[in-house]
Amino acid sequence: MATIAAPVPPASRRDALRHAAARVALFVLVLAVLWGLWEGYRWLWIHEGWTWPFVVDDTTMPHLSDIFAALWGSASPGGVGPRLITVLGKGALFTAKEAAAGFAIGALVGFTLGVFLAHFRLLQRGLLPWVVASQTVPIRVVAPMVVVWANPKLPSGLKDWGAVALIAAYLTFFPVTVNTIRGLQSADRRALELMRSYAAGNWRILWKLR
């Protein structure tokens, strides 16, 4: 028999709206404080002529209003060309594409590897130390090798971002693999024994329980 949800009382709605308004006001207050600190630091350093830790002027620390105004100006020094915010948006979209592709590849590889290692203990004992050891190599060492090795072998449409996506996948697959193993092995032992008593196979246990 379906249950009908009780209506939310007006007092609870008012409390929720009041809580949301308080959060918005706090956010605006924090932004105002940060703006004031920026402008106050800039004014004090220019007024006193201090040069530590760096010289403060219109280039190193411009007004925030000038920064936001520059976003809507031209990206080229001559004033001809697309707006700066358009260039930054395209760059952010390109980076997001690289990150999303790398995350998808790394998550798929990590999840698949984690499933295999969780079901085959001998394989886990043999490969998991190598998976852990792969993360001890600094990314600054891995990145140039991936770029040099992958770019010539990738199709022309992937050469601009495929190598970066592979590096993102390299950073993603390790936590996905380890957490997949831990998650699949944390199922209740009594539930595992119950499903095995019903002659459930590994795939059904994986799909229904783990």
C-alpha cells in the first residue's frame, strides 16, 4: 500500500528559507571582506612604499574592478579579437574535456581492474603491489614520457588532448581500483554465505550483493 508524504508545515518552509538567506548573506559578507582585504593591502603597500614580499602596483595587484572589467575586453593588446572571457571559457572547456575523458578512462580501467583483483586473490597479491608502486613515481616523470610516447601514435584529432587525458586517467585509476577492491570485499559475510548457500555464482553475487 503506497504511503502519502505528509505536507511540509509552513514553519519548516520559513525556517528553510531563512537558513538559505543566511547562507547567501554569509557568502556575500565573505566576498566583501576578501574584497576589502585586497584593496586595503594594495592601498597600504602603495601608500607606504613597501616592496616586500613584492612591489605592489597596477600590474602586480590591480583593482578587482579593473580585473573584472578586463574580462569583457579584448584578449589581444591591440583591442582587436575575441573577448578575454571568451578565450578563457574556451580554454576551460578544453581542459574540462581532457579531465572528463581522463576520468572516464581511469574510472573504467580502475573499476574493471578492481573487480578482477577482488575476485582473484592470487591475482590481487601479484598485481596490487605494482598498482601501488605505480603511484610512487612523480607525475613530472610520467607526464613527459606519456606525451612523447602517445602523441605520435594517437589519431590527428586526439593529439591535442589525448596525452593529457591519459595522464588524468593515470591519476584516476589508482584510487578507483583501491576503493573498488575495498568496497567489493566489505560485503556482509553472512549475506555472502547465504547467497552461496543458494548456489549463486560470482557474477550474481557481484551484481546483487557486492
